[in-house]
Amino acid sequence: MKKQTAGRDSLGEFAPKFASLNDDVLFGEVWSREDKLSLRDRSLVTICIFMGKGLIDNSLKYHLINAKNNGITKDEMAEIITHAAFYAGWPNAWAVFNLAKEVYSDDNTKEENHGGFFGMGEANTAYAKYFSGNSYLKPLTKPEESTISIANVTFEPGCRNNWHIHHAKSGGGQILLCVEGEGWYQEEGKIAQSLKEGDVVVIPANVKHWHGAKKNSWFSHLAIEVPGEETSNEWCEMVSDEEYNKL
């Protein structure tokens, strides 16, 4: 997950030890244990605890934003608050809804504004743990109708997927057709390639790589899975902020 600096930014000089515990232990060690519990689920648990304790302030708003960034959709958030209301209290639910409406206020216009001709689809929650930031997925083919998988993938500004490999004994790999915005593609050991609408990237099988949006632009591409023999995908480490910020 993204390195946390909120403690040092707010309390670094006044309470350096507390700031260190917040940034390095709570977020640096506990929240980062994604192999034990996903960021999405950690956000869900945290919001319910805040709601149950009646902590309806800017810290909860931060966690609502975090939950949204970790893939919890507007509809899911509404259902979470509704369910928790019966255990945490009706007035608390009203207060959380007011904050959640503000955080999710732009969701109704997202599909109109991004995704190019094909539209951005739904939040890519199934693969959220392999992305830094929010991504959206719109499948364009169905497995029962075609052996070729095509989906429109949309990245919010700054979002990118982890390093990964499309393994295959023969054939395989992936083709990206860029349909909106600007992004990056990089193979391990090579310089990152700048992408814009109309660009085509042919990704060979068994090559470690990543792709995603630039810092100041939404980015969408069609991801076409090339058929092959004994194909599989391997997700690797995240693209660090240090790597990404150098681009």
C-alpha cells in the first residue's frame, strides 16, 4: 500500500513518537499485511468500528475516502452503513451517510466521463489487491462465446497494476489497445513507454511488466488475452511510489 505520512505531516514536531507509531506501525505494518486481510476488508472493518464508537469526524472521512480507493463501491458502502445501523445506532448511521454521500458524490458521472467509447464499467474489486489506486473493468467478450478475452480497463490518475507476467508454454501474452487518456507501459529492465489514445502495445508471454495511468490523467485500454498453451498469470510486487514518481 501507499506509504503513510499523515502522522508526521500533522504531529511530526509535536508528537514524533505518536506520528511514528501511526505511520510506521499502524499503517506500515498492520495495514500492509495484505496477505492476511485485503485493504478493502480492512477499510470495511475500520469504518464499522468508527461508526460503532460514534467517531464521526474528519478521521472517518479519511477512511471513507480510503475505502473508496480500496474498491468499495457506492452501493456497497450504502449497504454496509445500513447493515451496521442496526448494531451501531441509527443516529450514527445518519452521520456516516452524510459523510459517505460527500465522498461518493462524483460516482454518478464517472461512467459518462471516462472509459472512452466502451465506457468504464464497474469497480475492479476482484483484482483490487493487485492495483495501486482505483481501476474499473468492463468485459467485452464472454467466455462461453469466445476463446479470446477482451476487456476495457480504466485507471484513475496515478493508478497502476503490480508487476506481473503472462506465462505460456507457447503463444500467449497480451495486447493493449489504448482508447483514452495517457498512461505508462514498462517491461522489466527497460525504460517506461509513454502511451496515448491510439497506441498499441504487444506484450510477449513470460515478460515481467506493468501498465497504468499517468499522475494527471485517466487512462483506458482494451486488454486482449492472446490464446496459448498452458497459460497463467503471475502477480508480483507492486510498482513502488519511488519507481513511479521517477517517470
